[in-house]
Amino acid sequence: MAPAFADDENPAKELLLQMADAVHNRNFDASFVVVKGKAMEPYRWLHAKQGDTELEHLSLLNGAGLEMVRINNQVTYFEPQSAPYSIATDSIAGPIPEVLFKNIERLSLHYDFVLGGKGRIAGRAAQLVRIESKDEYKYNYWLWLDAESSLLLKSAYVNHAGEMLEQLQLTHISVTEEPAPLLLEMLNRQFPTSLPAVEVSNKESKTAGNNWQIGWLPDGFSLLKSDRHKLDLNNELTDYYLYSDGFVEVSVFVQRPLPGRRPSGSLSSGATTVYVHNAGSFDVSVVGNIPAMTAKAIAESVARPL
Amino acid sequence: MTKADVNKLDNQHLSALLDGEQPLENQVLASDDAATFGRYALIGDAMRAESDNAFVIDISDSVAKALESEPVYADFSQKQAQPTPLVANGTANVVAFNWRKPISQLAIAASVAMFAIVGVQTLPQGENSSANEIPMLQTTPLTGVASPVSYSSEPALENAEQGLRELQQQRIGALVLEHQRQARVAYSLEKAHTKAQAEEEKN
């Protein structure tokens, strides 16, 4: 059941909670595409509630692919270049921000929930709900919900000029009485056991905590983890910091400088920005679904501790 | 509304009713059953409605069925007759889904590869202050295709430059992939943090 907020009658928030409820309790089989500038990624998304067990499968259909499987509180990721692994968490980290399927109340400090207009999406009557950042350092997120079922029909990261940077659009959904056989099949499969519960304490010696000072982040972001490790693809060592404001994640990497000319600059694909900053004796890179201005400011605020 | 009534409506009236979506021919309409027509009309009503309670948010069985048979969706249900994947029936634990070994040397996840192709956008800048200017990096696809940008006319230097650009591209690809992976634990980490904080405040 969607929790009720006695002191708060925001209809936009209510709708979002209804969507979260629908997404967790319906049996559906959906297809959607994510459009990032000129690039496009098609996904298939299945969900079922079998008794008390939630089954979910999200799969990237183009290229080498990516499969994500959730059984209740365990999510398993199947990727082309590495062995499958599981995480103990109750939501899949796909193209839709996870918090939207949970209690969005926790975003209220830094985002407003605004009811938008009505429209027609995927042939259905849809209601627009806008999640608007209270400052200009983050993007806004718009969702179009089915007027009847509250299910998600479309969503988009929108910048402050009102341009859609990354759009997600459902192309098909069927809601059924019975769970898809494909999902029930999951119950008979063996999945890797979850990695040991993610170490919450940042007090471990492994952290990169004191190696660098990260001088600035937009309000609301807090450090989730930091460490020093090697990157998978190119084996480079990095000091790593992960921040989140509950809605978007930001990664900060501090690395040995690359040789030669290293112009600072930004790169973007859809809503994701990569800002590479040449700080002289070290390189800082910031990655996340944030505007380039914000990524630049974060990157340039990194300094050696005094 | 009966079918006869519906047939009397002229096309103009009709398309107004359907919110300017595809004007239907009378014959088409006649073959349409009144209930269907009513549903279209309802959707139109809901769309035009000013008040919030003009539509019902009701997660009921009837809605489920309506959704199921809703003709306006592209319906791929034919395809969903789940052809068991064309792959490896031998491996017992991987049959039903595509979680098999990568088909080829597509070593880089699609979303990462996309980064190398990057649509460069101009950013909305504040004032004209050049201090605020953000240079955009230009990169080329990881999968090859000659780089359009050349920093030098000397072939040897150019090769060196190219090598460096590749290094940078590799790094960016690695960073994006790492960000995606780390973001997967973010949600549970954040929840744990919030919980820990709440407990601390209690004590």
C-alpha cells in the first residue's frame, strides 16, 4: 500500500506513489526504448508478483546486452565482459531511477513534485508529473503516467531550458493475471549468492577518504563510499568517491595524469556527463547524470588535503 | 450511442471527437463497435478534462483486461511465444534467458561504447563570460573509424597523438562502466546510511 501523508496533499506525489505501488504489484511484460541524443537502447521489462515473491527481469536487447534479474531482495547482473554477480538490494539499477519505485518522499528536501498537463502517450491518456530540482545544479525528471493504471508510459531527464536530454518511452505493455512463465522459470534457477553485505562503514583503512579534498558538491549529496581500486577495463588505479542525493549518483575519480596534452572538457550522452579535468599533477573525472557545469565545478573543487 | 448514430456523424465532427488524431472513414467506423468508439471518446474526455478527478485511477481487473486487449499499443505478443533462445540448450542454468556468454568480442557494453561516439551539445551558458565556457571533448568511436581531428601534420607525431587520444578514450570508457557498476550499490548503501543516521539520532 502507498503510505499516506496526512500533512501533505500533493497530488503529484500521490501519483508517483501509486505508480510505485503498481510497478511492485502488477504482473506485466513491457518494452521500452531509451533515447540518448542520436543513440537508442531498447529494453524488455518483465515483472511478476507470485505470492509474496517479486520477480523482475530487465534486459538490454541491443549490442552485447545486459541482463538484470531480481528475486525479492537479490539482484543479479549478467554482463558480457565479466562473471555474473548478485547484490542484496530490492531494486534493479536500470535506466529508471530506483527511488521512483520506492518512497519518493525522501527527495522532498531537494526536489519539488509538480503536476503537469495531460497528454497522449503510447496511445493512452497520460498525466505528466514533474520532479523539479530546487537548484540549477541538477536536471529535472518528468514522468508521464497512465491515467488509468498509474503505470509509467514515458519519462525524461529535462534540463533547465526545457530540453529533453534522455527519453524513455514504453512501446508496449501487457498486464496479465498470471505471471509470465519466463519469470516463474527464474525460481528454478541458481543465481550467484549476494556479495557480502556492502560494507557501510567508511572507517576501513582501504578508503580513499583522506587522500583528496572534494571541495564542492550541490546541496543534498552525501558520500556513500570511497576506496582505491583498479578499473576493470584498462587496469588503471583510481581513487574513487561515490556520491548520491537519493536521486542521481555522481562518481569522482582521481587518477595519475595521462601523458601528453590533456585538455579539460566534457562529454555527454543523454543525461550522462563525463567531465575530465586536468589538475596538473593529477586528473579528476566526474561521471553522473548531472549538467556539465555541475560536473565541472565538482571536478575543479578537488584538491590535495592541506 | 448506436452505430447508426455514429454513422451519421461527419468526418469533421469525428476527428474533433478524436482530438485530431487520424480521421476515420465512415466504413471503418461502422465496422467499429460502439463500445470501442466509446472508449476512444472516454480517452479524449480524460485528455481534455480540466479537473484531476476526471479519470479514475483504479487498478482493477477490468483495467488489466482492457490493457491487455488495448489495440492502440503495438502488440508484440506473437513474438512473446517465447522461442527458447537459439543458444546453448546444454548449459542447465542459463536456458530461459539470454544470460549466456557474450556472442562475440563485443567486449564493451553498448552504453559505454556509445560514449565514444558522443553527440556534442552546446551547453546553455550563463552570461557571455568565457570563464564559464565548457570545452567539449571530441572523441571517435571505440570501434575504429579514423579520427577526424589531427593535432599535427607530422605523421610520427600524429601517431603519438592518436595513441594518447586512444588512451584517453579507453579511460573514459572505463570510467563510465565503473560509474554504472558502482551506481548499482548506491541505492542500498544510501538506505543503510539513512538507517544508520536515524539510529544515531535516536541514541
